[in-house]
Amino acid sequence: MNSMVSSNQNAVEHINSAKVVGIFKAIAPRSFEKTFEGIKTEQINHAMKICLDGLTHEQVNKGLSMVRDNGYCPDPAMFRKWCLGIEGFGSEQQRAIDSYKGKNAALANILRWRADQSAPITNAEKEAYDRCYEMFNAIEWAYNSDKAAFLAYDAFKENYVEVVKELVAKGEQQGIWTAPKAISSKVKRMVSYAQDYLNSTDGVHAYSASAAGIAKEQFFSITRAEVKEHQDRNNIFAYDKALYELISQKLNSLVWEEERGAA
């Protein structure tokens, strides 16, 4: 391979680390964005400078050859290992990392799925969503819905980054999430029951979580009059708290009836 980084000397100390970073980006631009998402260019350059310290031009070019051949960008510390010829170290882990979407693309997938639950989402996206779905549920009923949405989206992205790290540590690559089949009959029962409320002219749409854990989320609707009655009867000040308590009670009642019928 022709030298990607040329020099009059063998020592790397005079190499511009920004040039190496630029080569990274040119070889595998999409992988580069995933690896360094959210990190400022000057920080990337500084990290690369630290990791190139003491290497030769020949070693750097060996590492760049691996970036080219593998088609993805490692972080600077991993790149140093490649330059030193430690080719097997972390290769499978890096491939797993590269299989996952970035956090912004993952959020876009979840928002599409919330609008149409037949839309495909990944295992990592679903797990990250499950960790903060209460925040998504609260958006419609929040006093400041824009702020609630911002907080929910930000929490999802933070969760997604953590979930990807956990899955990669297990050696798991990105896969399409499929709903558990074991709960399908109970979910259908809930949807059928909810339809009566959806047909009401006074119905209010809400996303609800089953306290029994039968279904993480289903479209559900309850009339405002029902919620107001529940508020007054139980001296609950917050409307949204009364709403979710009422939904939880109804769903738990359905689950109990189905469990009793199956016994």
C-alpha cells in the first residue's frame, strides 16, 4: 500500500494528527460519524495526537490500511493497537458497535414507531425506550409539552448510548425487535376494551403502561369526565396522576379477569 502519511523522518511526532483524522473520515465517513458523534473536532485531533505518540509512519500506515480494509473507524486508542499490529484486539467488538445506528437515527425510528407500531425498530431502540417510556407518556399531558418532549428525547438518547455499550459488551449486534408472542391474546383483549372508549365523542387519547407488565404500551382512551370523577373521589390534585391511576386500574382489572378465565 502506498504511504497515506508521508514524512522525511520515521518518527511520528511531526505528523499533523488532524491529517490522520481527515483520512479516517474520508475512508469511512458514516462510521466516522458514529464513532465520534458529539465530540468536537479539536478534541478528536488532540486524542489522536496522544495516541499517535511514539509510533512510526510505517505503523500509522498499517493502522490506516486496517481502517480501509475493515471499512469502519475505531476510536483513537483502538487505532493505536491496530498500528502496533494487535489486529484481533477488539475487532469483533468494533464490528458490533458499527452495526448500531447513531442515537439521532434511533430516536427518529422510535418516534416513527410510536405513530405506527408496525414500523420496525431495533432491540437497542426498544430497550432504551422502555427505560424512559413514562417520560414519553407524559408529553401529551404536560403543561409545557415542548420541554417534556425535549427531556424525553434527551433521556432516550442517553439511554440508547448506554444500551449499545451493554449489548456490545455481550457481543450482540443490532437486530430487529419483535414483540413477545406470549402476550398477544392479552394485548388484543386490552385493545378491544380500549376501542369502546376511542369511539366515545368525549374520548381523550393517552399512552398507558400496564402495571402488571403485560404490555409496555398501548393506545388507550378515557373520558375527561371519568378522570375528573376519579380526581374528586380520591382528592387528587394533578389531572395526569388521576389519569394514569385510572388507566392502571382498568388494565389491571382486565389482566386479572383474563388470568382468572385461564385458570
